[in-house]
Amino acid sequence: LKLEMPTVNLDREVAVLATVPGVVQSLKRCAVTWQKLISGVLKEQLKKVPEGNGPLAEINLWRENNAALRALTEQTKLPEVQKVLEILQEAEPEFTGHLQIVLSDLKKHYMEAQDNAKFLSTLERHLKNLSSGTGVDVISSVIPSLLNALRLVWIMSRHYNKDARMVPFLERISWEISERVHRVVDLQTLFKQDTATAKKKITEAKNTLEQWKKCYFTTCIQVEESGSKRYWKFDVKSLFEKTDYMVSICQDLYDIFQVAEELQNIFIPELITVTENPKGVDELQREVNIVISPMEDLSFDPFRVENARDWAVVVEEFREDVVVEIVEQIFVQNLKDPPLYKNHPPVAGAISWSRSLSRRIRHTITLFQEEEELLASERGQKVQQKYLQVTKKMEEYEAQKYRRWRERAEHVLPLLLKDALLTLSSATEEPISVRKSVGFALNFSPEIQEIITETKYMEQLGLPVPEMARYVALQEDKYLRYTNKLKVMLSRYHKLMEMMSEAEIKLLDHHVKELWRILKAGHKRLTWKSVGIGEFIVQCTQTIGRLELLVHQIHQISEDISSKLQSIESTNLFKFPHSKNGDKCPGAKEFFDYVKCERAKDVEQLVRKYSAIPQLLIEVERRVAYTNSGKSPKLASCYAYWENRIYHVLTQLIVKNLQAFNATILANVPLLEIEAVLSAPEITLQPNDSEIEKMTMQSIQDCVEVTKHFVRWMHGTCIECPPQHVRVDEVVTFSFYSDVSQSPLVIEQAVLITQNIQKLLESLRKCLNQWNKYDQLWKSDKDEVLDRLAAEKPPCVVFDEHLQFYMTVTQEVTQWPLVKDEQFIRLQLAPLASAVQENAKSWMMSLGKLLNELAKEELLSLQDEIHVG
């Protein structure tokens, strides 16, 4: 919006320009345009209404008015406009009258818009929180500060201090609050949420609506007490009719959810123990949801005042017969398998469940009876009659449940108390020393505990209980203490029996039979009415403890013996010497001598460990048979067991060592070395094949003969057999050697090693056979060859061929590898190569000498011929 400026030149004085007709006429036309523009703008702005029902729309309206009118007002203050007005006032005062009125109206409305926009902007932050806060709790916190700010506006503003302005603005705030609450309490989403969340939302919404009204009246009092002559005496109905109605709707919704929650609490999972019909529980849950499901699909908005009658009909139907019907349905469907509250026994739990249903409908009917008009109606009479029928069924159901339980308790409880404390877990009473699987089980009937629990809950329900049931219930702690101790005792007993082997059970036959004799009292003599149960538990526990200690001691000794046997079994009887000077390996004899020497040291250690075993067995004898002879008949089987273990350990000792030695032979790691030598006319090994094989076999034999140091025990004892004089000069010592040496496993390994050694030596012989290509060097008769050459006197080229051949042999030998590693043997070929070279050189020397003699002889013959000639 822009005022059109005059096109004439206004640089001269006002008085001068006022006398120029052309200038005056031009300015009058301009003034008429201004008047029309300003009047039109004022008319348009005054016609505008807020775009929306909320208070922020009214603030935005005044803000827009202020902006539009400020633009025009600022233009009227321009020097050029003011000079036009002065010229027209000077020239034609009567003409400017209407323009001045319009300008005055512009100023008045601009001042109002400016004042309203300024004061209402102080409310904007509160109103935005009211309009777009995250929840009704935010609205509740905004309302007090908003009304306080409104009070200040009422006192200080020049325009919003009248009913005509403030009442519509308060109505807009009331509308905003009701709309926010309406959005929060949306029935379509509310009934899909859990009951607790829905109730919380409804409560917050109701509190917010009530707070709005409460804070309003508090502000009214504050305005009056402030000394202001302008009180808040507004039309309360226009402000709170809708919000008060919404408060009543929120209360109805809360009551509906409260009823649904109470129905759910009859059987919600948190209160139920294990039930045999979980599907039935889910079905009941769905039925409760069906009760309130019509609320989700209402064809009208219950928060609108015009729908009050329709909503009242819905609530009335819910209150009158829905609750009674759903409770009856729950009761009928769950008579045989009622859902139980936590820790409730079957009968008392069923009665409690029935009574909770009864209380639910009684509460509903009580509320119903407060409405006399509803109660007096035909429908009300039907509902009340239905209520009486349902409660009568429940009372009959409770009475039947109680009667049957009482009869059962009076009949069964005396019989259950006559049961023995323990039962056999197998169908035999065969002695434990023979049959390890015999066990005991606690014989405390679960029905006793159930009767005790039922009795306690029956008394809580105010129902009389049988005297014996009350007496047993009073003894519950004692029975609980006995059963717990018996369970612990039996657990120790069975654990003890499990940790004992058949041999140990036989060894401890006397102690186990004593324990059996004590336990038998709990199986045969003692019942749950006996007075000696505590003493029986103590006696059993002490006997088990003594036997446990004895078994642990025997196990500890057995572990010590096993540790020694493990150490014996894992001993290395083939310890090899380390290589000297890096690649230098010991000779065969040195190698096997070292193994034998080290083995002798280890055997001493093994024998010491073996000799300690009888002392450990004597310690067992001392604890079990109370003797220390080493030949107790009670321990005969124990001696035999350990002697058999020793045999197997020694067998494994020899087998494992032979296996390790065999693996060493086959491995490509040289441990000893031998030489290839020329022993004309043959190339041989040093030491030779038979010597190497003999040393290997002797080492194997020495390994097996280690068992000769382990002397056998006399029959039925752990005492070593003394040497036996067979003849006068022959003494025989009984050892494990005769048995171990005949073991198929030992024989198999010894044969395997022998075969592998033979294969290895055969491989080495093949290597030596390659040198036979030079055997003419030592197999040919040198003197015979030289004599033949001397007689033939061949030309020098023949001698040259022979010399070249031997020279080639000498050089060729230097190209051969001088070391050959074959499995665990390193073959040194240097002595053989040196012998071949020496033989070749010897031939070369002999041929040279012969050639020299023949040449000398021919030279002398030539000299004779020269002299003769």
C-alpha cells in the first residue's frame, strides 16, 4: 500500500504555492486519492476476522492490522505529505475536513492495533505451548502462567480491558484447551492402548480441564483483589460449558476403563500361577476387550455437547448389563479350570476367584442401585434379577468346592502321615555292596503340602478347617525343615554312591552296609508322625560324612598312585645324545651306549616310584581294615586291581617307547653316523650291517628288560616276591618281564623296528653299490697288467689313455656327495672317496714308472745304435 505523491514542484513556500490554482487543483486530486485509499484500507482491516478458532489466530490478526496500518501511518508522516496538507489547509480549509477525519481514524485504529499486538504478543509463548505442546501435562503447566499474563493484559491494556475483547479471547483459549484434550483422548487410539496408559491419559486430560476452570476463578479473585475497578464478571457458561461437559465424558471413560481393569485383574497373567488352560485365559482376555470394543467404533463424537444423549445411552447400557453378563460368562467358562492367583492352591484359589467375580458385579450393581430411576425401570429389574441368579451360582459353586475339599482332607491326611520317610528308587532291597544302583527317594506326598496351603488360605477366607489339617498346617515349618534336610542328605548319599566305583564299594563293604542299615529305618520304621525324624537325619548325615571322608582319602591315595603310574608310563627310555659341533653326529656304538646309560638312570627313578606304591596301599589298609600288614584279605581285590594296572602301565611304557623309537628311525633326522669304507675287494659299512642290526636289537631288548626291575607281589598282598632258589646256583626273581615281553603289542613293535632297520640298511647298501663302477681299481691285478704292458711295449698314446682314465676317476670322485642322510643314520662317504682316489693315483704312479722305464730302455738302445754306427 503506497500513497500516490503529487507530480507538481513543491519547492516554493506554502503561502506562494497556495496561490497557484494549478498546483492547488493537482494537490486536491492527490488528496482525494489518499482519502479513498486510507478509507478502503480501514474498511478492509475492520472487516477481517481471525482465521481459526484458537487464540493465536486473533494475535495474528492484530499483528497483520498493525503492519498494514503502520505502513500507511508512516507514509502520512512524510515531509512531502505534510506539505501537501499545509498547502491545502492554506488554500481551501473546508476541503481538508473530510481528509483530516480519515487521517484521525487511521491514527486511532493504528494505535489500537499497535497496542493490541504488543500486549497479546506477551501471551504468544504460552499460547504456542498450549497449541503444540507434547502432552496434556504441558498444557497443565501453561494454564496458570497464561491466565496470570491475561490478568496483566486486562489491567494494563487500553483495549483488552473490556468484556467485548476479553470474553471472545477467553472463549478461544477454552476452545484450544478442549481441542488439545480431544486430540489426546482419541477413542480410536485410546482403546487400543493398555488400560494403565489409557487411564493415565484420561486422568491427565480431566485434570487439565478442571485446572482451566479452577485457575480462571483464581484469576478472577486476583483481579478483584488488585484494586482494579474492572472485574472479571464474564459469562461462565460460554467459557466452560464445553469443558465441563468434557470433564464428565472423561469421568465416564475412566469408569469404563476401571471396570475393564478390574475384570482383567481377575485373570491377568501377572496374578496367575500355572494353568492347564492358557488358551482359556487368552479367550477371557479377548472377552473383556470385546466389552469395551464398541467404544472404538462409535458413530458420533462423545465430546460434542449435542451428542450427550447418545453417549448417555451407551454408558447406561455398559453399566446396566455388560458387566454382569461378562462376569457370568467368565464364571461359566472357567468352572472346571479357574485361573488362579499367584501361590493360591486349587480349591482356595477357585473360591477366591469366584468371590472376586462376585465382588466385581456387586460393586457394579451398587453403583447401579444409586440410580433410583434406573433401578425402578423394567430393565433395571431384569438386571437385578440377573445379578441375584449369578451370585447364587457362585455361592453354590464355592460351597461345593469347600465341602469336597474338607471331606478329602479328613479322609486322606491321616493315611498320608503314615507313609514312610523314604522309598526305594528301585524294586529291590539287594545289598548296596553288590547292587550299586539301589537308591532312596523322599516320600513326602505333595498332597500334604497342598492340604497345608489350602488350610491356610481357607482360614483367610473365613472358612472352618478340620482340626488335623489345622494341626499339620501349624507344623508346616517343621515339615519343611525335615524335607529340606532329607533332600540334602539323600543328595549327598547318591552323590557319594556315584563317585564310588564297584571295586571301592566292595572294598568298603562294611561301611556301606552300616549306612544301609541306618537308612533302612527311614524306609521301614519311621513315618511322618514319628518323633525321631530329627535324630534319624542327624545319624544319617554323620554316617554319610564319615564315609565321604574315607572315600575322599582313598581317592586321594588312588590319585597319588595313578600319578606315579602316569609318571612311569610317560618316561622316555630312548634319550639320544645331542650332536657335537653342529652337524657332527655320534658314532653308532657311542649312540647306543649313551641310550643305555641314560636308561639306567631313569630305571632307578622308576623303581623308586614303583616301590612307594605298596606303602600307599598299606595306608588304605590302615584306614579300611585297621591293619598295616600289606596282606589284608579285605584288600585282596584292591591289590589285584592295582597290580593289573601296573602291568598295563608297564606294557604301555614299553610299547610307547618302542613306537617312539620306530618313529625316530623313520624320521629324516640323522642321530648317528657310520662310515663307508673300502675293504678290498668289497665296499662295506663300518660298523657293518650285522653289527648295526645287533646293536639296535640289543637296545630294544634292553628296553623290554627294564620290566625285570619291577618285582611282582605275592598273591593276595602288595608285598614283593622274594627271590626263589630253583637250583643251588640259580635264583629266579618273579617280575613283570615274563608277561610284558610276551605281549603281542610289544612283539609287534619289536618286529616292526627290526624290519625298518633292515630296510634302512638295504637302502644304504644300494647307495654303496653305485661306487662299484670303480671296482676295477682294486679288483684288477696291477702287477699282471703292468707286466703285460711291459712285454707289449705299446706306444705312448696307450699309456696316455690309461693315465687320462685314472685322472678322470680322481676328478670325478671329488664331485660325489661325501655325506648321505638316510632316515636316522648319516653315512660318511669321505673314507670311501679317499680310498678310490688313492687307488687311482696308485695306478697313475705305477703307469708313469713303467713308462719311464720303457722310455729309458729305448733311449739306451738308441744310444747303442748311434755308437755302433
